[in-house]
Amino acid sequence: MSMEYYGFYCRPGLAGLYMSFTVAMGIIGMILPFQPFFDRPESKGIRIVFFVSMAGSALIPQAHMAYLYGLRETFHFYSD
């Protein structure tokens, strides 16, 4: 969450969008794995999509930040 907040500080619309997506994925991630249907073999596709979406909730904002500010500035942001 702090990466979205500080990384998109000058773009509050994007910060809100990415933080909302991260919160939604966190809430879904606390509920979905404990549902009985989630462990069934026929739900394999749902599990794959869910866990790829969890990874995307971290990677997509980083890629977007690199696109907006450049790789050098993005690496500098993460290293400080």
C-alpha cells in the first residue's frame, strides 16, 4: 500500500485505484481460500486466476510507475 500511496502521490486518482484494488484483493484473499468450493479440483481455474491477480496487484502498479517515470527513477524510488 505504501508503494501505491507514495509512488502515485501526485496522481491521487491512480493512487486510489491501485490502493482500492490491493485492499479488495486482500479482503478476497482472506475469505476465498477458506471456502469449500475453492479446494475442489474443478475450481483449479479460479485458483489460478486468483493467485495471478494477487501477483498482478503488486506488479501492475510497479510497471505503470516505470512507464510514467522511467526505469531509473522507479529503481531510485525503491532503493531509497
